[in-house]
Amino acid sequence: MTLQSPSNAPRWPAIIFLLWSLMGIAAFLAQSTADLTELAKSDPYQAQIWSKMPLWAWIAYGVAVACGLGSAIYLLLRSKKAVPLSIVSVVAVLVQFAYTFFMTDILAVKGPAAAAFPVLIILMSVAQLWLAKNWLKRGTLK
């Protein structure tokens, strides 16, 4: 197996992370500006969680998606700046979900399935960090 040179390493992983990050930005904007009165009509429990979510958790959420997006852009640009942004994103994701899983009773109310998407988000952020570190080690990022 031969390693690809920096000039011909595939861009598709970075594009996937870029699209994923854009979805994260859209979700953050939708959730942080949601009309909780309207949400309460269809999902009162979720409206309650968001209304009580502390500022630090919202900040962590925003930092997670912003740094994830920045890292994805830097991966596309082949910049080593992707690595520290990925690290911050992973930490912020973990802080954000600390509120959800340790300060609410979401698992008791909605069941273990409520953890599925957050686990995917954590795995994607870790995968992006792994890619950034791997590309840095291979010389793909400069």
C-alpha cells in the first residue's frame, strides 16, 4: 500500500465533513431560534429541554459546529489549521452533550434511542479529528 502524495489525496472525505458541518450549522440556527411555544405543541419535552438549556451548553453547541465547519474548510484547503479546530470541536461536542445526558432525564423519557443521533455526532467529530491528524502525519496538510 502506498501513501498518496498531498497533491492527489482524495478530497471526498473533506467534502463529506463540510456537508455534515453545514447541516450542523443549520441545526444550531434552527434550534437556537426555534419558537418554543410552537415546538411545545408537537414535542413539549424537547421544548422544555431547550428552554432550560444553560448558556454554556448553547455556547458549546455553537463552538462545536463552528469549529467543525472551520476544520472541514481547512481540510479542503489542505491546511494544518484543521487539527486544532477539530480538537476544539470534539471537546465542545462532548461538553454540549454533557448537558443533554447528565443534566436532563432524556434517556428515561425518550429511551435509549434518544442517544443514537448524539452518538453519531460524537463519532463524526472524532472521525474528522482522526482524518485531520492522519492527513497531517502523511504530509497532506501544510
